[in-house]
Amino acid sequence: MTRKVLIVDDEALVRNYVRRALATRGWTVTEASDGASALRLFGAEKFDLVVCDLKMPDMRGEEVARRIREAAPAVKIIVITGSVSNITSPIVPGVDVDGFLIKPFGIDEIRALADKLAG
């Protein structure tokens, strides 16, 4: 069974890092560099997992995650962030997410979390 992931981050380096980590585990990867593109892609395809940065220039990751959760309640969502000043727990206010990673995270961390959520 093919597992599909949508990676949403405005930094190409981060998208590439996550793509390589998950593609080598059999995930089919689609990438978006901003929230608006991510929502368009999500509306056009079915994904098992979304990995979404919280801080992006066009739309906050919380908004992207919230809209995705409303459209597809069963999809698994991992949020990632490098800004931890206001975050004290893996709970993103107002958004029901399944996982949370703080940058920089290891390849094994993202792989283990994605595999766990994929079941």
C-alpha cells in the first residue's frame, strides 16, 4: 500500500530533508512551499499524512492544519517548528494535531513518528 505525504514548509532545505527521510521509507512525497499551495494540493489529492511548518510567510501553519483537519478529519498531521519561544507543549492551540517536532529534528525522529501515525 502506497503511503502519501504532503510536506509544507517555506524552506526548501527542510522540505528536502523530510522528503529524503520519508521517501526512503516508501512514502510518496508531494511538496508545497506555502500554505495556499498546500491547500490546493490537498484539495486535489488524497494524503495519509501532512507535515507542516508552523511559521510561513503567507499563512500560519496552524491555519493550514486547521483547514486540512476540517476537510479530512482522519488525515494525520505533524507540525514542525523552529520557533519554540511560545511553545511549551506538543499542543498547538486551536488545532488537533497528531505529532509535533522541533527543528532541528533527526531523520530517525521524523521516520519513527510518520511510521507510527501511518499504523
